[in-house]
Amino acid sequence: MGHIRVRKETGLLYFDFQYLGIRCREQTKLTDTPANRKKMVARMVHIETEIENGTFIYEKYFSNGSAIKKIKQTLADQKSLYSGLPTFKQFANEWFSQKDVEWRISTAEGYRSYLDNRLIPEFGEIEVSRITKSHILDYRSSLAKASNGKLKAKTVNKVMKFLKMVLDEAATRHDFTSPYQGIKALKEEKVHIEPFSLQEVKILLDSVREDWKAYFIVRFFTGARTGEVDGLKWEYVDFENRQILIRETFSKGRWETTKNDSSQREIDMSQLVYDTLFDLKHKQNGQFELVFVSPKGEPINNSNFLNRVWKPLLGLCGLKYRRPYQTRHTAATLWLAAGENPSWIAQQMGHANTEMLFKVYTRYVPNMTRQDGSAMESLIVTNFKVHENRSIQANSVLLTEQLSNGHPNLDKSSDDDDIFWDQLMNLPQKEQPSSQGVKS
């Protein structure tokens, strides 16, 4: 424990403490007064805390200290004792090269970015066993405050989680205690979704170009992720069992396996999705391996879709801009509104359990009792005739009565879901049109 003492010869105060087994006595120009003692006691507390945490730098407090030479020699001697252990940079690079084969390419790229742009610049030259908990917490704090707080807690937690992976593995291999123990993740901001309403979906489907309509229908009514839809091949469309098999994805110009095990799943096709894909397959007449293609038969270019189709369409329809990923949230909220069972919805979405469903979609969850997709179908069957498990025709009598009675405008009434479904599901029963390329 450090002390504040006074030299009898001068009446000036000095620090007296132990560091690295060396007795350090550093003189000040302060006289022995209660106020000066209070200041020095506070400084002594800081020094002892840093010594305990392993972050104390002698020169920071005593740039011309009498013990600096001894301390530097002691540190050099100690460093030689740890010469067999790698620096953080050395270990992290070695470990990464061993582990990247286990990760998806996009995951590995993200981790590599964390190392090169954030972690190695901070911890790179420090021996792995000498990284302290205090240093980690200081770094997290600085990271959270970076860019004036614009770096979200979720992003900070991802970086820190990866740091923990590296340090925990280093501790296991080199037999020391990981400094990351007892550090909890930052509280993350609640996820806010902005799904489209039934009316908005109808407006979009009524306005989108015909060669993009099938793509929109599959995105809005399957809950599939962007890469899963863009990478969908006809071999994974099972018309016999009325399912879409999610087995791989296409993103950023490359093919990958799905995000995780639960993402490899079977999505049950509603009658609308079934009919849409059935018609599209016959229209393509076996020309393409992929379900959705550019005119050259290549996967959809997501950047082109975003800038040439999605953004202009929302603007044309006068709808608030939302990312295309909201189509996935829309599917989930439509299923919930229809009364489907949470477990069934979670399976369709590729979630391991219902935890994420209730966390993200809490306010959209009604009293649900069904469990097999029939609730959504019943919403359609109530007002439409289904023939041969494929074609749906509108109940023209009901629609005629509604129109003749002056049915309210779609945008002004929440009771127009029947008309929405009528117009949406009324796929024409006619000879299949010739193949058309998709402009991307």
C-alpha cells in the first residue's frame, strides 16, 4: 500500500510505494497541508489501481522519476521470461488461418475486418497473456464512443465477442486465465421492424413490372432471405410436396451454404406462391437453372435491383422507403395476422426456436392456435375458389356485389382485405405467355 510522506529537511510531500518489487519514492513540490495531502492521496489511489490492473506506466506520472532506470530494466527482464508466448497479432493471425475453413466466406471476411481494422491496431504488439481486463474495458468504451456514438452497441458487441474468442483460445493453448472473464455484453437497442401492410403489398404488386412480379410475390409470401431467393434453383422447388427447399444462398457474387443449420429448411408454399412459380417454370421452359435470372440467365444483381427496381417502385407508389429485407418481416407479420402457430412460423423463417419470433414481432402476435399454414390458406379460401390445388379464381359474385354497393377505397378502409386478396390471387387462367427476360 502506498503512502504520502513528508521530508523533514524540506517540509515537502513525496510518494512512497512499491512497484515491480522496487520501492519508489518520488518527490513533489507540495508543502504539507491538508489540501495537498488530499490531492496526493487521490493520485496514489489511481496509481495503485493501475498497478493492480496491470496498466500502470511509470513515466506517465513521473517522467523524470528516480526509479525509471530500475523499472525499465525489470520490465525488460520480465519480458524475457515471456518470450515463448506470441503477441496478440501473431496468435490471432495463426488462429484465424486455422479456423477460417470452418466459417462461411462472408463470416470470415467480417472477422478478418475486425482483426485488421480494430483489434490488431489496439492489441497487436501486446503479449497475449499480458492483455488485461482493464485494457479490454477501456477499449470497448472507446469503441462505443467512436464516431460520436454512431457505432451501435450491436456492432461493438460483435467486435468484442470476436476478441473474446481469440483471447479464450489463447488462454486455453498457453495456459493462462483469459482476461475476458466476467465482461458482459452491452445492452443492445431493440430491433424495430417496418413490415409492409396488406394494402401496401397490394399497391406494390399492382405497380411492379410484370417481369418482376413473381420475384416480389416469393419475397413477400415466403419469408426467405434475399440471398436465399436470389440463389433459388428449380431443383429446390418441390411442386409435388408444395415446398421450397432452402439449401444455398447467392450474395455478393458468390455461392455459399446457408447461414446456419436451422436456415436449411423447407418453406411450405401457399397457393399463391405455388401458382406463381408453376407459371414461371412453364414460361421459362427449362432455359435456366435459376428461378430468378437476369436476361443473361445470371443471378439477380442485388445492387441493380435496389437502385433500378426497388427504390423507384417505392417512390412511384408514394411509400416510405424501407430496405428490401422488410419483405421477410412482412411475411412473418402476415402469418401472425392470419393466426399461424409460432413454431411453424419460426420453422418457415429458419429460426432455431420461437425466441427470435417473439423478440422481434411481439406487437404482431395475436392469439394463435393453428400450426400448419392452413390459417393463411383459410383467409384466401373464405373468399376464393381453389381448383385442383393449383388455380385460384376470384369469387366474382362477391366482388361484383362489393363494387356495385360502392365498396370503400382501398387506402381509406381497413376492411378491404377481401378486395386485396381478390385482386392479388386472381391469376388469369390462360395460355402461358412466351419467356421474358428479367431486366436487372
